[in-house]
Amino acid sequence: MNKLFSIFVLGLIFFASDLVAQEQSFEKALFQDKEDFSYRDIMLSSPNTGNYDLKYYRFDLNVDPAVNFISGSVTPRFLVTKENTNKIYFDFNYRMTVDSIKYHGQIVNSSFSGDFELKIDLPGNLIKGHLDSITIWYSGNPTTSGFGSFETSKQYCADTVPVLWTLSEPYGARDWWPTKQSLNDKIDSIDMFVTTPLGYKVGSNGLLISRVDKDNKTIHHWKHIYPEPAYLIAIAVSDYAEYIDWVPLKNGDSLMVLEYVYPCNLDYAKSKTKDIIPTMQFYIDLFGDYSYTFEKYGHAQFGWGGGMEHSTMTFVSGFSHSLLAHELAHQWFGDKITCGSWPDIWLNEGFATYLEGLTYDFGRRPQTWENWKRSKRNSATSSPHGSVYVYDTTSVSRIFNGSLSYSKGAYLLHMLRWKLGDDNFFQALRNYISDPELIYNYAKSSDLQKHLEEQSGMDLDEFFKDWLYGKGFPTYSLDWGYDENSKLFIRVYQTQSDESVDYFEMPVPVQLIGEGIDTIVVLDNSYNEQLFTLDIDFKVDSITFDPDQWLCARVQDINFLNTDQFSGNNNIQVYPNPFSKEVRFVVDGDIKGELSINIYDVEGRLVAKLKRDNKNSIYWSGENIKGNIVDNGIYIYKIVSDKNITTGKILKF
């Protein structure tokens, strides 16, 4: 895929050379400008939609992919959940025109009570438990938001051919249809009727029931019988070429994968989409039956630079393995079970990102798997003050931050796998994805934690507190050598990139190498400067931190200490701490010889280097290596003498 798409792109993901021509893959996320598409001070969903439960929607829409316009009607069927309901509200953009609303054939009054809230006055009071419906006729040029909730463009490989698509996540459904877009109600089933000029095909959720030509137009009817959140309902319209990839199933049946692609891209698409077959089979083996077995899976090509996991028909811009694997994973994690709040978006995106990686792990492509982990870990640790949990859901850029919701969310799962072990981890995920209270419904992080704890018997409160709700990541340093009893010792030091976490308690894997042997030991590290003494039956020449990349962490340095250094003690005072202009390191007079002090920031980057110069006091004025005064914040000092190595924290204010 050579075309450069817009700034909405998640970012380039590079994989090993066995991925053809370093093909780019994209998904939602990571705006560089944090102010782009900010939803601050805008009501995200109406608080007044809690008096009914949506059961069904019928869409009767008219669109032309050459024109940015929509008209038609929606008929929701709903169950009243509160007594004496005489008003009903929908999320809808006030810039659209409401042509009329009928309730049992009677025109009823409506008004916009806010920019995104349509209020409908009913002619009487409805009782709780009453099943009813209403029809809303509307039209207009939708105001697009987020990633482009309603867009028209041209096919990139045939720039005279129009294409129209919708992409409603997270808050864009209201831009093009009256809806209820809060994450607490799924529509049980839908019928989607879309009328277009002749020559076009419409892709949507579910199964295509009919396609009828009439009066120089085509009426396309799609039916979807599974519960669905508003943001996953979608249409895509163009002059698609159509073909089918079939996925053989173990029961002898086959699953249809319907492909709607640009005709000018047909041959290339056919060469790539068949990769979905082993990926689908792998996910089914790992997590159970495809979520929409009675319908289909499919892809519809569209003009946004990435992919969107609309249930049963993902919209994609290209056909790289990583993109198709990521979006297919959402059919389980994100569509079958949907995050119950936008702060928990990692339950969608972290899972899909990790499953994408698992296709390399279990696909026996070890180098690609190692490259994938390195890429995600580097991405996750590029945000020293960010959390996986989203505290600001008014910003679309924050919800879909690539470093946090995607990469760090995936690494959170990877670390849980390390902590629990494969058997418990994958069984817990199978229990979660088949929980009858959650399937085709919503879930929050606590629901996943419950299944992980029940399967493993572990208390994961501290893990989730640090890694989900806490910010940043740890940076490790290791001292190692042999003590006076010839026992191998390893001392573990950890600094945290953000003060929200006191300490990341984790099992730390360390590889020991020597005499032609290598082995991995696991250090159950729970506090700073923790000392581990090990009985090892071979002479260790070197050690490696986390060789298989299990931890979302950085390593600062690994130091070999002789016996004197291990046994010694640096008696050094540091004051004032906190400091404003200058901090003083006062050395005990018994410590002779060379002594150096390195100053690091919380991300492990060297800031300053200080030397003793035969004096008992060493001063640091806050200047970095380049001679500039550093910003206020926490810094880590490391003191190295002929007796020992000592670390600590200082605060500049």
C-alpha cells in the first residue's frame, strides 16, 4: 500500500521481511496533535435515554456515493423501562433536518434540547414493560466527526469512481442517524434498506437478503440478527467487485468471507485476503466459534487510512496481514463483547493488538514475533506518564492513543500471560469470551479481572492498580556477582517513570550464561534494591534482562560487582532533598579512590555525570550534559565507588 493516508493514521507498523514489501498497516489511533478532534465541553451521549431498551431498528436510507447527503427514515422498536414515560430522547446531530416523526400514524412534536439531543413528545404516558415503536424521517448533509463518521471520496486507484462510508466510533453514529449511542444498550437486530443509483453495491452488517433494481435505482437489503452497539452499524457504497473466500471448519462446514473491493484493486486483494483463512481458523481454535456463525464475515474497501471492525463486515483500506488479523480479532473482542465504557477501550484495542501478535507467536514465525514485541514495547514505553485506562474520554485522540490503548494494552495482556502461565491465561480468556452475562453485551475491566482471578487463584488487584490504572512503566538496573560464599547474587533496582505507581511488583526473568550453558531464572521482585542469592551449578559469565521480552519495561544497565563492591557500603548523605538550585552529595572520609555520580531522568536517560576529584562533597546545580538547567521533577542518582553502587531519588522543584 503506497498511498499516504491522512493524519488519522495509527502509525506505521514495521514487521520482518517475510511480510511482503514492508507493507504498511493502519488502525484507528494516535493523533499527534492532542487537540485534534477534541470533544471537550460537548455532551457525548444524552443522559435521558435510560427510559427505554432498544430491541430492533429498521433503516430505510437513500444515498448516492457521489453526493455527501443522506435521507430516509429509521424505525426503532423499544421496550419501556420506566413508568409514565411521555418523552423519548435520541442522540442526533441538530444540523440534520427532522422532516417528520410518526407514532402509530400520528405526527408528534419534536425539538432539539441540545446540539446532539433530539426530544420527542409522546401523546400519552407509556407504562413500564410496554413494547412500542416510532418512525423518524430525516435528511441532511452529515457533519462528520471523530475519524469521519460519514464520508464520501474517490477510490484511490480509480480517482473518478466515488465511494461512501460511515465510521461511527466513538461518538459519530448520531451524525448520520437518530440513535442511542451510550455503551449500555445493544440493538438486538436490524434491517438495513439502502437505496442507491444503479451500478453500486452496499456493504453492511449481517447477510444480504436482496438486491432489487427499480426505477433506475437499486434497493439493497441487509439483515443482522445479533445484538449490536450503535457505533458498529455501518454502510459502505461503491461499484465494488465481489468475491468470496471460504474458511473450512472442523465440523465440515465452511464460513463465508464476503469481499467487496475496488475493481481496480481486485487482483491484489485476491492475493492477500486468503490470508484470513488460517487466521480465522486459529482464532476459532483459541477462543471458540466465530461470533456470527449464522451470517458471514467480510471486508469492504473504503477510503479511510486504516480499518474498522464493523461486525460481520470490516471496512479496510488495505490488506496487510497485521490489519486483517487485528480487525478479525475484534469480532470476538470488541464486537461479541464490547467495552462497557470508553475508559475500558483497551478491552477492544489491547486485545485485538495482542491477538494480531499471537498470529506470529503461534504461527511459528519467531523473528517476526520478537520484532512485534519489541515494536509494541517501544511504543508503550514512549509514554512515561500515560495509563492504559482512559481518564479523559472527551478526547478521541486519547481514547485511541496508539501507545497506551493499543501497545500498552496489548503488553498488559502479555504480562498477564507471563504471570499466570499459558494454561491459566488462555483458559481465563475463553471463560471471559463465553461468559453468558457478557456475550453480545458489554464488559468492563473488572469483568476480565474476575475471570483471570477465578482461573488462576491469584489476587490481581495490585497488578491492575499498577498497570491498568497507574501510569508509566519501570526502568530496571541489575548488579550481579559472587558473594564471599561464592554464591551468585543479583540485586534489582527499579525506578518508575510516573509517581502514580510506588513499585511495579513483577516476576523478573533473567538469563544466566556461562560454560556453554544458559538458563532463565525468575526473580519475584517486590521492592527496590531487593537481593537474590542463587545456587547455580555453573560459572556465570554474563546475565541478560528479560530476554524473551515479557515485561513492559526498560533496562538501564547491568553491572558486574566484585566481592568487595558487593560487601561494601557507600556512606553518602544527599541534601537538601528536595532541592531548588543545588544538591550536595557528602562522601564519608573512609571512602578513598575514584567515585562517580550519574544522574538519570525517570525514563533512564543519562542527564549529568559528576566526579569526586578528591573532595568529600560533590555538588550538582541541575545542569545537564549540554549545560542547560533541567526541568523540575524526579531524578535518579547512581553512585559508583570502589566499594559499592548506590542509587536513590532526588526531587528538583
